[in-house]
Amino acid sequence: MSIFYRDMNHERIGSRWLEWEGHRNEIKLLISHTLSDAKDLGRAIVLGAGNCDDVDLHFFCDGFSQLTLVDIDAESLQEAINRLAPDLSERIELLGNVDFTKLDQVDFYNRLTDLLEQKTASSELCSFLIHIPSEMLEYSILNEWEGQFSVVISSAVYTQIFFIHVLTLFAVHVSNYTSEEVSAILGELRVLRNYIVKAYNDLMITLAEEDGYIIAWSDVVKFDEMSPFPEEQFYSIHSEEERIQFVFDIAGKQGREAAVVGMQDLHEKLIDQNRQFACWIWPYSSNRHYITFGLAGRVRKAEV
Ligand SMILES: C[S@@+](CC[C@H](N)C(=O)[O-])C[C@H]1O[C@@H](n2cnc3c(N)ncnc32)[C@H](O)[C@@H]1O
């Protein structure tokens, strides 16, 4: 399973650190605004740290007494420390090979691949998918770290965590099913995706200490040559409020569903007071940019 993410992270090009400087600065601003009233910053954990191109490790180590980085792709974490902050290696704890979804623990991807290779009927596939959440409930992850962090950070995880991987597996077998069957299977995959994204938010909350903060950002709308950002319309708007509304409208129409579900769910799980929202363009690569949403605040811990 982690080979999928290893390959994605490995696609990283050498100039990325420089190209993502503006993106990193937006993240630093979001963090600084969120924590402006915090007295003792304590320990922070970053989920989905991966190549650490969006995580300024020196900024984090200056601010927090201890830093923990987690990802399914252990190699990328280690390579990032070696490349960006060998001087900080003693101060940073790395937790690799951790699957936030618990799908590894229920052997989901191997079982799904077997079912697809056997051309299993769509109704049976759907019932397999429907039962996965109840299996996942029997497992837990990162329980040693529960309640340990004053700040829990999620780095663009919602859109990566499950759907993109499962669709890649399913695509190879799609021709074995009618279009109605494909719709039914995709419907169940979406339900499972939404469950996983919300369970991931709950995981972040369990990692946070009583009055802890959650800070998350996610790519929400993709722009490329086929669907460019509507610059003219955007820059003809004069007020900040109308610009934000314009961006929300685009996100509502063409936003990545996993990101929208994750952000909405997290919004409900954070205390209203001093909740922060930010929005910026992430120049992901030369031909792909994303509208990115950042959301942060204190957790409603008792209600999870
Ligand atoms: C878009 S990247 C975030 C950007 C990254 N911080 C960087 O600077 O390169 C998302 C990260 O989430 C990790 N990830 C995706 N699905 C995961 C899962 N199920 N469990 C743990 N990590 C996962 C990926 O390996 C990847 O490093």
C-alpha cells in the first residue's frame, strides 16, 4: 500500500522547495494567527508531512518544544530531514509506515484487489465496502500518542488519504462492469471515503490535548490548462468578502469532494471562537495549481 504513496512522493522535482515558498508562507501565517494567544506551544505533530516541502522544519522547531512527523511513506520523511534539516534530526520524532485510515490493518487493498481480479459481482463488492467501517472500528492507531499534542497539523491529507488510491485500483477492472454497476460501486466508495475522512478528523482530535489546536489545509479546487483559474472575473471583484464568496462558489461547484467533506466536518468539530479560515493558491507544479483552504481552531474535545 505504501508503494502507491512512495511513488507519488518520489515524483517530487528538485525545485519544489523554492516554488512552494509562497504556499509555506501562507501556512506559517495561518499557524501564527491561530496560535497568537497560546502561552506554551508544547508539542506539535504533523500528519502527512511526506516530503516536508510545505512544512518549514526550522520554523516549527523554533516554535514548538518538540515536533513529531507522521506519514505512511517512511522513506520520504527520512529523506526530507536529511535534505532540509539534518541539524534538527535529534529534535524531530519520525513515525513512518502509519496508515491514518486503518485500511492496512484490515488488509483492505489486497482483499479488494482479489475481489476485482475474480470479477466479483458488483452487489458482493458493494457489501464488502459497506462492511469495512465496522471492521475498522476494531483497530486503533497512534493510541500511545493520544492527548499528547498541543497542536495537531494536517498537511493536505483529505484528497490523498483513500479515494485517489482506490480509484487507481478500480480503473484497471472497470471494463468488467456495466455502467450501472460502476455507478453503484463508485457510490459505495464515496460513502466509505466520507467515513474515512471524518474518522481522520476524529483521529486528529484524539491526538490533541484538552485545550489543543487543530490546523489543517487542503487542496480544494484544481486548475490546469484544461480548466484555468478565472483570473479576470476574480480580479474584477473589489471587496475581500465578495472574493471569498466567489472562491466558495467555485469550491461548491467543482471542489474535490474529499476536501469539501473534510473541511466541513472539521469546521463543525472546532469551537467557533477564534476559528481561523484562510484561502490561497498553491502552485503545485508548472501546469497544476490548487485553490487551497486552511482551517484552524481549538477542538470540541468532549463531543468526539
Ligand atoms: C499532498 S502530501 C502533503 C504534502 C507534504 N507535506 C509535502 O510537503 O510534500 C500528502 C501526504 O499524505 C500522505 N498520506 C496519504 N495517505 C495516507 C494515509 N492513508 N496514511 C498516512 N499518510 C498518508 C502521503 O504519503 C503524502 O506524504
